[in-house]
Amino acid sequence: MIQTLTNSSPHNKPPDKQGLTKDDDVDAPLAQELNNMSLDERNRMWEEIHGVDKPIEETEELVTRSLRDMEEEICNIPVKAAYDRASESYKKDRKFRLMFLRCEYFDAKKAAVRLVKFMDGMLEYFGEVALTRPIRLSDFSSDDLAYFKLGTMQLLSKRDRAGRLVCCNLLYLLPKSYKEPESEFRALIYIAMSMLEDEETQRRGFVVLAYYVGDLKYDGESNKMLISGGMGILQWLPVRVASVHYCFSHPLIKPVASLFQSLMLSRLRQGARMRAHHGSDQECRYSLKTFGIPVDALPIAYDGTLKNTAHLKRLTRRRAIEKCRATQEKANPTTGSIDILNDGIIEFPANNDILCGRGKPMHKHPGNVMLRELVESMFSEYEGAAYGLKMTTHENVVKILTGKIGARFLTQESGGWWVEVPFEVAVEKVTHSFRTVALDNKTRKSRKKEDEAFTREKSKAEMDGPSKRARLEASKLDVSPAEDKCSFLF
């Protein structure tokens, strides 16, 4: 039975089950996991948890050699029924296989095993269609879609400080209306595969946020089964978990946190990547901020209610994206379906991308802030240059951002996704940034002159007497001395 977890609940004592309430049952294998790591592996793990890691440099030689070795390893696997039934154009696509190599840090043997298991898992959950193309929302049943819309699992609308996507698990905040765990598993698979359309996620992984804070609905056995099944799926999905943040406020959830970490140890060998945060909603949010998690994007209001608007908008956007891709496939039947990884549709702009448009969201985007800082640093030399040199500077800024930094200039389509703009449009965006900086500088200079003039007049007035000083102060405030003296009457 589902029980509401409050501090007054008589069932708030954690169940005394072996392996759940003893810290040593998790600490011992956790210490063993850390001891089995090399120094480089341990440093890489800490860097990924805190988002300061650097992705592997993917040279053409490394990619070509890894793909060749991966093909040899696949051929050495004796039993791979689902893989053999899969479409040749799908399972042998270069970009598709790169996802598995990036997930395993370009270990060809591990990537081959993960790919074969991936085909087995997709066949089990989605049938034959998943062996020929990426899954779509149209592959979901009506019950699956209804469960998906509840928002049990959803992506945050903002990336973390390191530029990674954050998948938020809100399992305990929703009533268990649907008893079939397959709906939850299929939702996890779809969210993971949609995240992998972003190459930054392939290279750096994603962050899991389990947020179980507040007045919760608890169904212990059911939730343990879902957690265990979800960990099993992450064993074959081509996505890497960079870090896990487990937030909870009620002591009854603590055994589940221990179970969560023990399963990460036994299934994923990544138990050390988990961080537990215990406390009130505000305390957990403050703790998450230290790891760069965008807490303002959490789909939970401060009163504990679920905010589902952004999640439903994303589902609408995904349908529009899939419809657009289906139209492209019909127009060009010879194109492989896996080309969605390079079809120009961008759902989540990266932190270093520059967004074309107006409004505070565009102005505050990290990539736009980076552009303004670059323009301001170059403005002193730019200001006195000839017109021809100024145009060359605009083009050079675009080349610096797109070349050395890897930024993209994006504009938002009517369907909600983003596309890269032509070079000329990007140059116009930079030109507008220089004009904006020039205008800001002109405004600051004008205000500085006014302040300096006022300071001089005030100094002179102090020498002429208190009456003239009072008139000067009143003129600064646009209030006459007579009005100022009578203000207390009103």
C-alpha cells in the first residue's frame, strides 16, 4: 500500500532489512570500488562529478582505429540474435557506433558488448521496429504516453554549470496510477536516446537527479523494483552517467538511497559517483548549487507541487521534430534513419552556443554572455579602426567563436527547436553586439560627464554657502526647496 510520508507518520522507521539499513553494507564495496581504480580513473571520476573534466580528444586516427576494432570485437561475440536481425544501415552507421565508443571511453571491446546488449534490450521493449531506426513517441502505447505525461522522469530545461543535461527523477512525488513498470522503463529509454542526439551528452555523459523531498507517496517494493530495473537498462544504453544526486527529506527514504547506491555498485560499478543530500527543500537546493545544478529549473515549486508545463512543452516539441524528420525521410527515402544525429535540428543549445533573438533568456544565455565579453575586450582597438577593418573584425570574431571555441550561432524555429544560421547572419549578430557595446559606452560616458559636472557644481556651492547648496541638491532631485520643506505636510 502507498503511504504518505510525513513526520507524523507511524511508519517513519526504516525497515530493518539486511543490506538496507547498515552503512557497512554499502561502504565496504564502495571502498573496494575506489581501491580497484587507477589514479587516472579516480581523478577522471572526481572531475566528472564536479563537471571540470575534459572530453577525450577525438582524432581521426583514434576514431577510425576504434571503429575497426569494434567491428572485430562484434564478430567475436558468438550469440547476438537481435543484432543479426537489425538493419545493416542502422547498426553499422558511423555516428551510431560512435555513441557506444564515447560511452566506454573508446574501449572497443566494451563498446561492442554494449551494442549487442542494446539491440537485445530494444527488441524486448519496442519490438522489431527498434532494430531498424531510432524510437519515436509514435511507438508508445496510449498507456505509455499517459504515464510519460505525468512527468515522473523529465529533463531540466537548463544544462548544469558544466554544460551537461540533467535528468530529474520524481518517482516519489506522483501517485502510482500505472502499475506496469514497463511504462517507466520505456520512458527512461526514450529520454536517454533523445539526449544522445546531443554530441556533448555523448562525450561527457549526463547528470541524474533523484529528488524525493517533501510530502511523498511511498510504495517501497514497487519503487525498489523500478530502481533495480532502471539500473539494468543503463547497463546497455549508450549513455554515461557522470554523477548522481539523491535528495531526500524523510528518513524512510534513506534505505532506498542505500539501495540506489548499492545497485550502482553492483550493476554499473559507479557507486562512488553518487552524492546524497538530506534536508529540507531549501537545504537540498543550496547543496545542489555547489555542484552547478540549475535549481531554478527544478520542476518542483517551493510548496512541493509539481510543475509539468516545461515537460509537456518538450513532448509537443519532440512530436514536431519527429514529424519534420518523417517528412524528410519520405522526401528522400534513400537517406538512413540514423541521419537524425546530423540533420541540423538542435533541441538543447549548448552553453557556448550564441542564440539569435531578443529577450532576457537570450541575453543571459552563457554563450551570449561570452560573446559580449569578447566584443568588450576588442572594442578599444575596434573603435578607431576604418570601416573595412571593422567588417573584417566582425568576421574574425565569428571565426574565433565557431573555430577555436566550437560555438554555434542558432535561431529558434516555430516548432521550438534550434537550427544553425548561415555565416552572414552570424556576422550580423556580431555587428549588432558591437553596436550595442558602443551605445552602452556612450551612455556610460554621458552619465559620467553629468556626475562630474554635478560634483563640480556641488563643490562650488559649498564655498558659496548653504542656501545655494540646498538649491543644487533640490535641482538634482527635480524638487524645489519650497516643495521639499512642505513635504512633511503630505
